[in-house]
Amino acid sequence: MIEKPTLLSNSFRFITIAMLITWLVLPLIPLAIWSFAKGWFFPHILPKYWSLKAWEYALSDTAGVLDSLWLTIFISAVATFLSILIGVPAGRALGMYKFKGKEIVELLILAPTIVPGIAVVLGIHSVFISIGLTNTVTGVILVHLIPTLPYMVLVMSGIFANFDAEFEDQARSLGASPIKTFWYITLPAILPGIIVGGLFAFLVSWSQYILTLLIGGGRVLTLPLLLFNFATSGRNDITGAIGMIYILPGIIILLLTAKHLSGRSAVGGFGQI
Amino acid sequence: MSDRTKILLLLAPALSIIIILFFGGLFAGLLRSFNYMPIIGLTEPNFEAYISVFKSKEFYLSFILTFHIAFTSTVISAILAIGSALLLRRNFLGKSVINFLFQINLTVPHLVGAIGILYLFSQSGSFARLAAEWGMIARPAEFPELVFDPYAIGIILQYVWKEIPFIGVIVLANMQSLGEDYESVARSLGANRWQAFRYVLLPLIFPGVLSASVIVFAFTFGAYEIPAILGANYPAALPVLAYRKYTDVDLAARPEAMAMAIVIAILSAVMIFYYLRYTRKKIRG
Amino acid sequence: MTHVSIKKLTKIYPGSTEPSLDNLSIEIESGSLTALLGPSGCGKTTTMKMIAGLLSQTSGDVTFDNISILNEKPENRGVVMVFQNHLLFPYMNVLDNIGFGLKMRNVDKEEIHQRVIEMLELVKLPKLEKRMPKELSGGQQQRVALARALIVQPKVLLLDEPLSNLDAHLRFEMRDLIRNLQQSMGITTIFVTHDQEEAVVLADKVALILDGKLKQYDEPDVFYKRPIDEATARFFGGQNFINGASKNGLFESSVGKFKIPEICMKGKGILTFRPENIQISNSKSTLNSVKAKIIEKIFLGTQTRLKLSIDSEIIQVIANPNEVENTETGVEIFINFPPSSLWVMPK
């Protein structure tokens, strides 16, 4: 609406936007400062001495932070790969077909996005113990599928809902085999969805804490577990450095996909992070 | 191949994973909460775990605290998110910057946000130091307790920080796809700015706000690491309490942990049920 | 009844140097139905939104009965705009949609209900008050949108492309409805359209706007008989343009001299005439008669379209099929131009 902006309404707008921006970045600032601080005690607003010690520690071969990083990347990458493999066909079924019981199937698949992990992981743990999957990377990857897979299905069903199956029929009638049709026709059409969905499924797995803690039993030490341990043991400088490393993939992924990220379907999975 | 078989084959892997892991986990938890686990010789189900949970004062305190955290965080986040979206939808300069910040926030895990809030609001945190600088307090203990506090202020601050962008992005996209014509119609029919918002824009964006809020409520009700970092020791949030019970040296406490997990699951199920019923009703008109 | 004056109204959008609307001035008689006509992007919707208060003007003024309204908020102007895509509030039923404006004015529920029922009778949609918008056809939605606007008894009603979303058979029905309601309630009405036919069938007066500038503001038939320039003539489907010069009541061109009406301009100009106003005969008549060769003949059912060459000029003629039944492509005939059907525009 056009209401001519007055000086008052303009400055109100400006101030509230400035406050919003500040609030959005504020919690990350002390974390970043801590990673370069050496003994930063009350009541100093800024550290008296600066140091790279925390970063040296975090990036050294012996501290185990890098091992954790690679392990976390491995777990999230495998969980993402499996989610794509399993989620794309399911997304196709939900996006392209109408069938009896579809609403129930959707409800079943989407339930994990609402029901918190703690509600299911305790039961899973008691079963995993008896089949030897606790304290293993395999077990952790399996439970990570609970939040990542529904997200992948959600994204892919949106992509397939906009995909016209007649392109495939056209290819078949021009002599392409089912495999060739998938490779040359379907895959190129859904690839952007797979990439964006996959990157965010990766982030969903990347941010899991309680699932990893319980099923991994503390033996599968991913980055968030390490971060939690340092944060609760009062090593603020190292916590800061690990925290910065931990948020990096998300920012990189965001920069890669910024233009695809709008609307509800792409964002839906963030409730899980 | 018939369409039926095709659909079944396409869905089979995903459904198996979800049913075995997710519903299997829920089911195992349910059995365990009734003290039923034939593998270790428990073959006679009973309600002992529930009786002991519902008899304990700590559980009720925990439940109330957790509900307060989830409800307050969701309501504040939703209101501020709508406000932010209103503020930003026509602001071309600030839009790209804030959009980016919104999205960065979305990718930052809650755990990191919780640590950031801890460093900002604890009694020796950044705000306490600013207060000292301005001579408002002399010692950290004089700064109000904003984390580890009984009202869970720190936890709520963290959720608000993280969920304003989550709901905000959804609302903003919603507003942009609606455009401003509906409000223009309302204005030209005699609605003032407030009325156009209250009677036209708000009902139009409400379904989007509601679905985002359901996700936020369920998440904030069931999250572990945030109350574990920022919460008071007693009473602890329900997920923290459940985890403690589960990892208690006394294995007898495990069924109680399971019972709490089931309470959390039931609450989420109720949320989904009412949400679906509401949206269906809206869709049917 | 409200007299509307638009005075030198100009809109330059932020970040643009070209005005989207450039010094538009028109007087709109109270109780009349006026069309703002032009292709999309010509500035007509911009004009309407500025009158409604949904967009701020760069300069100029709009007055209702000589009182400027530009400082009024949109809800206080007494102007209601009906959008092209109806924009019925999707979560409200027909009753609540139509009653919306009254609710905003705190009219009590009983009275709103009463007046909505009356309004539904007027727009010929009785008993539909409980329906939701998506349960209505496009034509019904349009009528609900119209009822929603009329119920607040606006001083000025603005309609955006009121007939363009409708099937051909609904157009006339809707046109009659709009005209009847507008006349009986005496509401000064302005509508925008890109369709010259829509403008002509509905409006008392038409303002043609091209590239943000007012070209011509006249009764509909004038645009056919006396267009102000070639662009205007072309917009109204004019196809015949012959270069030459006008002198002493005669137009001289490479294909001959033609007697033209006295009121035509003098000097170098373009001669134009409607394809349907040309007479065809086998023999030369005394006045404004030239020989032409048929180069194309297309039978269109109720009429026949001929493409004729007169020396180097090509002209289009629409004839009665019976008159040209026996003529074939390649045949030479005579065509007569009645002087009253000729018009000269500046070059």
C-alpha cells in the first residue's frame, strides 16, 4: 500500500531492520571471538590477548577434531546417498501418481519430520543392542535415515509433481529403452532437485545430536558431540574454533544453492536442523 | 507391469525403512515402557513405569516446563516472524541482505546457537560484561539469571533466534506469492491498514504460519541438546529427563524413560492430528 | 454523482527515467462510463491504481467534484477497484465477501446480511450467499466481485478489464449488467481494457493511451471515423493509409484526387478510410472513383474481404458477399469513396 512514508515511519522501519540484522548474527559473534581469545575473563568486553592456539589445537593431527570432521562428513555423505537412492523412487510415486491410500503413505513417511528423535531412538537403541548395531558407524548412519529420508521424499515428490511424464513416453516412442529414457530424459529433469535436496539432507544429518549420542554410545564421536563436550567442559576457545568449523558446510551449501532456496518445500527440512 | 505394482515397488524401500526404523523404534519403546521384553525374560507387561512416571512430581514439573518452552518459543517466533516478513517484503535494499542472514541462520545447527546464547546471556557473558562496563553491575552474580534459569529464558531465546528465520522465510515466500492485490482490494473496499492485515492478509498466510508452527512446536518439545546446554538442572526438560533416566546406572529406570518418550510421541501425534483436521476442514471449505 | 478530473497526472516509477504515465488530463462526466484503452504496459492500470490510492503519483492531481483526493487514504476515497482476476477472498463465502466493505464500516450483522441478499438479486445470483469462491464459475465470481464493490456505494467505481476473462456469450450479458447497474446507481465508472471492442461496446467515452500518453479522448465512434493519427487508426483496426496532401477540399495522391470533408486538415497528410465504407461497382461513377485490381478474395461467411491494388497502393475492402459474387482474382473493378467516409491525418 502506498501510505506516503513519513520520517517517523521510515526511521522506525530502519531501526527495526537494524535490530533484526543484529539479532540474527549476534550469537555467532562471541563464538567467533572466543576462537581467537586467550583468557577472556569478566569484565573484559574484548579479549586482552589474542591467540591462534585454539585453531592450532583444532587443526592439529593429534587432537582428534579433524578425525571427527572426516567421520561426520562420511556419515552424512552416506546417509545422504542412501536417502537419494531410496527417496527418489518414493518421491516419484507420491509426486506423479494418484492411488488409494496415498494420504496414509504420505502421513507415514512425513511422521518422522514431526515426531522428535528422542521419542523413537530409545526404542531403537534397545533393539540395536541385541543385534550389535549400537556403538557402530553403521548403526548411526541407519538412524540418520529417519530424519533425512522423509525430507528427500518431500523434495522429490515436489519435483516429480512438476515433471511431465509424457516426455518419457515420447522418448520411448522414439525408441529409447527404459534405462536410456531414465538417463537421458528423467535424470536431467530431476537433477537440480536431487542436488538441492541432497545438500540439505546432508545438513539435516550433519546437525543430528541425540540420535548419534545414543546409538553411537559416545564411541562414534561426530563433530556435534565433540562440540557439546568442549562447551560443557568450559573450554570456550576450542568450542569457538570447533563451532566455526561446524557451521562452515552449511554456509558453503547455502552459497551453492542460494537461488534454489525459497518457498516451503526446500525449507521444510530445516525444522530438523 | 500395472501401475499398482509399479507404485508399490517405488514406495517399498522408503516405506520399509520408515516402518522398520521409525515405527519399529516407537513400537519397541512402547513394549519396553510396559516392561515387556521377552529377549531378557520380561514376558508379563504391566503399567509400573507409567505409574511411577505419573506419580513423580519431577515428571509434571518437567512436562510443564517443556510445554512452556515449546509454546512460548513457538508463539513468540511466529509473531516476530510475521512482523519481520511484513517489514521486509517491500524493502528492496535490505531484502537480499536479510534473506541471506535468514538462510545462514537456517543452516546453523541449534547446538551452535545454544552455545552462542550461552556466551551472550550467561552471568559472565557478553551482556553481563556490557552491564559491568556501564556500571550497572559489579559482579557476575548480580546479572539476572537468563540461562540455567527456572523460566528457561535462555532456551526460549535460542529457539526464537533460530525459528524466526524458519517461520519468516516461509511467511515471506507466502506473502510474495500472494502479492498485494488482496490487500489493495480490502483497502479500496474501506478497510484501514490494520483491518486489511487482520481480516485479509493474516487469514491468507495463516495456514503457512500454522504448518511451520506445528513443526517448530514439535521440535522444541522434543529437542535434547538445547535444554541440555542452556537449561536448569531441576526441573529439566522432558527429553533431558528421559535421556537421564535411560542412561541411569539403574536399569530399572529404562522403562520410565521409554514411557516419557511415548508421552512425547503422543503429544506430537496429537499435534499432527489437529493440524491435519484443521487443514482438511479449511480445504473442504 | 461525482465529476472526476484528472489533471496532468504523471507517474515515474523509482529507478526508471521514462514516465509510465505522462501528463494525463481528462475530464470525466459524473455518472458516465469511461474506458481507458491501451496495450498492456501503456500506463492505464497505473492510472487506475493512483485514482484508487493504491499507488502514489509523481505529480499532477485527481479531483472529485473539484476537491483533490490525493491526500486521502485509499479506504476514505470512496473509490472501489474491481481487479481483473476478481480476487475474492478465498477463505470467505460469498456473503462475507460481499459484506466485507460494510463490515469494515462497522455496519451491524443483520443489516449486512439484508443488503448482501438484495445485492445478490441485483447481480442475478440469488441464493448463492453460502457458496465459497472456488465453487463459483468465472462469470459468477466476476459478479460477486462487482457486488462486493457496489454494496459500499462508491463515488467512483474502477474496473480492471471487466469483460476480458469471459466467454463470448457471457460478455454481452455482463456488459448489460454493468451498464444497467452503473446507470441505475449513477456511479461514475472508469474501466481499463486493452481490447478496443470491449471499450467500444461498454463506454460512453474512450481515452486511448499509448506509451503513457493520452492520444485521443472521444466518443467511441469518433475513433473509427476521425482518428487523430495513424497509430490510433491502426489500434482500432484501420488498414488503409495513403500518403498525399490535402488542399481546398481535395486530397491529392499518387493514385488520384479525392474529395474530402471540409473539416479535414490541410497540408501533407495521410488519407484513411474504413474497409467497410467502400463501395464497389462495375462502372466508374462521377465522384472519388478509381479503377482497382482484385489481388486476393477471402470469403468470411457474412462478408467478403478483398485485397485490391490501385497502381502501387494496396487497400483492404470489406464487401457484401452478394456484390462480389462473380468477381474473381485478377479482375479489374471500380471502387468509390463516399467523401464523408474519408479522413486525413497528419503525417
